Amino acid sequence: MGVGVGGAAIEVLHPLLELTHAYIIRRGIELDAPLHLTWSCYRGNDVPCGDCDSCVLRAKGFAEANVTDPAL
């Protein structure tokens, strides 16, 4: 646990860090998450570019989950 401003204790949680992209996608589908509204393209446009590292990782996760990416 770290110390924040004014000596207050802070804790950083990262529950998804150890999970695969495919698992997260499958879990999102199970929970009816609006995956069609999500992407993290580095180019910041209204639609994902499909070429940057973030888009490539997302595509890999959807491919491994055997699911079509609804954002494309």
C-alpha cells in the first residue's frame, strides 16, 4: 500500500491484469456489457483504426474468444 497526498494511504487495484483479453471479452458478453460502445484506439477517432497496437490487441482478444468485434 502506498502513501498519497497528505499521508493518506492509497491502494491501486487491478483485477483484470491477470486475465486474458479473450476471457474479459467472453465475460463481458455474459454480463451483457455494451462492447459495441467500447474501444481504446490510440488515434482517438470516432471509430477504431484497426492498425494501432491497442486495436491489434483487441482484435487478437476477440479472435481468441471466437467472437466478432461489434465495434468494427
